[in-house]
Amino acid sequence: PTSGAFHPPGRAVRTEGGYLVTGDWGYGSGSPMADHVVGGALEFDADGEPIRHPDGRQVILGIVLPPAAIEWKDDWNVVGLRSSGSGGFRITEPAFVPASHVFARNFPDTAGNDPLNRHSEVGFFGLMGVPVGVAARLYDESLAVVRAKRAAGATIDPFVQVQLVEMADILDGVTHQVFGTLERADRVLFEAG
């Protein structure tokens, strides 16, 4: 299993055979349980000058971090999500990472690559489902509370009923938009031409 976080980006300074890496990353869901932890880092040359893309943006690398150098932060104690392991992590003393454990976070669109490696953003498309799943769960939990109260003989405020109907409509619309977007992305990536 691999997890990690790209933001805020750390710092990767070029050195012989790889990079010296430091950083303080947040929201690394599942990272303490992962076999490999990736941290995003801005790339610098050995003199500390930023490495830039032709358009001027600084290069962001994905770096498979050395486990012994990672310090876990206990900064994620959110009600209901505490066990998600979404806390931050850091490397305060520069840690050597070989070049073979580094990849380009953003790379130019490449028509000749296989479909899932043509565009650097493709791997993030699936994340659109996360907030939709959270919203669906919230709706299901809210509906269960209302049904339990109704079964116990309570009168349900009409305003609450209207809000649940509106929430269901919005959730259906957003779900349709997300699936439509993903289906279109599949066509663009996988269909000939």
C-alpha cells in the first residue's frame, strides 16, 4: 500500500545520485499504515535555485520517502475520522532519496503513452467520488435518524422533510455529473482517435 500527501510541498535539493529531502506534509490519509509514503516536493538544484518547467512553474516531484526519516504528527483528531490516519508527517533533517525513488508529479501530455499515463492529472479523477461518497453517507445517516424518530411516533418538522428531499435531488445531480465526467474521460482516453 502507498499513501502520502503532496501539499504543502516539501523541498528536494539535487545531489549526486538523488535528492536531499525535507518537508512538513498534511492530511496524509492512511500513511502510517502504508508500506510506501510519498511526499510532494519542489525541486531545487544543488545551489538552491528552483528548477522550472518551460512555462515558468516550479517542478513538483513525487518522492517515495525513506521510512526511517519520517516523523508522524498527531494533528488529526477530528470527531468521527480519528482512525483514518489522516495526520501529517515531516522530515526535518535532510534525508537522502535515490533518484530511482522520485517521479515527476506533472509531466507533459504524451499521446504515445498508455491511456492512464498520457496526462498527469488522470490519477486524480477518481478522487471526485470521495466528496460525493461523504455526502451520500451524510444523507443516509440523516434519513435513518428521521425514520427512527418517525417509527418512535415523533412528528417530523416539514422543513426537515423538505431539506431531505432537496438534499436527495442535489446528491442525484452531483452523482450524475461525476459519473458523466468520468465516462467522458474514459472515452477520451481509451477510444481510438
